[in-house]
Amino acid sequence: MPSLADAHHGPECLGDTLLTIKLRPDFAAYDFAIPVPAQPSTDRPATTRLARLSDVKTLCMHRSKSVPMDKCIYPRLPLLPREEKRDHNFLAWVQNEAAVQALGRIVHHRHCMRAANSDGGVHYLVPDFLVRTQDATYLVDVYARRHPPRRLRTMMAWCDWANALPPEHRGERAWFFAPLAGLPLRDWHRIGGRLCELLAIARVREGYAISPGYAL
């Protein structure tokens, strides 16, 4: 059965055609609402708003550098150029993992996790993927990043901030950072390991346990 992207562009689109991918009709089931701290003003205190991935209505990508997806707000997602094979394998695993309810990718700065810098500015945090399970939302790094200890501390601090919010402001789930860089994804998958187990291992390996007061 052709994807929505194929139907939209027609059978003449072959090879490395540039596609404009629209939201799938049932996108709401796979959407992510990311808590964003709003700036305080002189007449009101700081509040929290929710930025939804579906605020970005279309994505542009090349057919040869993208793959169809069922658990995403878009019927197709682009592959990251730095390690297409690892990206492709991870997306295929998500596609076939029953416990994964939704997958997302941040494509606009409005959706970024925001953390304050020491100089009073704002630092934007962009994980490779967002993965939602029944009781958690994971910020997933599939690739190695620069300054991993500093990134780890910053991402954990953001999750602590998000988990301290009322449940309705964080999708009724706890948020965790799961760095998968350096973990053998293909080997784990080959022996029948579940992705959700690996995500939990990744956060526990870094010493990140949920605080007792957070409602799941």
C-alpha cells in the first residue's frame, strides 16, 4: 500500500525526489507536547506552555534519504546524514516494537528543551528522537555528542524540571534522558532484546533514577 507521501506526489516521483510530507490524518495519536518555560514579565510570573510537534505542518526531505513510519505524526521521516545505517536500524526497531507508542523528532527551535545558561541566556537541547511508552517519555540520543558529561547533566536537569511539573503538563508521564551512543543496538536487537528495556538500561547506567515524588 503506498504511503501518504507517495500518493501525494504521484508515481512519477522516483529516485532522489524532494518530498513535502504533510501531517498524517491520525497525527494526534502520535503527537508530543513538550513543556516549555515561558519568560516572566513585570505583570505576571513565569508559566509553562506546551509546544506540540504538530505545530510544524510539513517536512521536506529526499525520498532516498528518508523512510516510511507508522508511529509518527508524519508518514515519513528523514534519515540523519551522519550515520544513516544506524538511524535506519533504530527507526526500523521502533516500527516493530509494540511497547513504543509514538516516535518524534524535533524539527523546529520552538520545540527544543530549553535550559538556562550561567550567563542568563537560554541553551537549546535537541535529542535525536523522542520515544513514548506507556509510562515514560524518553529523550533519546542515538549518536555520540560533544561534551557528553555536560550534556548528560543538562539533559537530566531538564528532565528533573519537567517531572516536577503537574502530570497534565508533561503528558501524564515521567521524562528521562536515554543516551544510546556506544551501546550495540544491532546486537541487542539480534538477540531479541526489547528497545524499551535498552532505554531503561541506558538511563539507569547513567545513574538516573526517578525521584519518589514524581507521578507516572
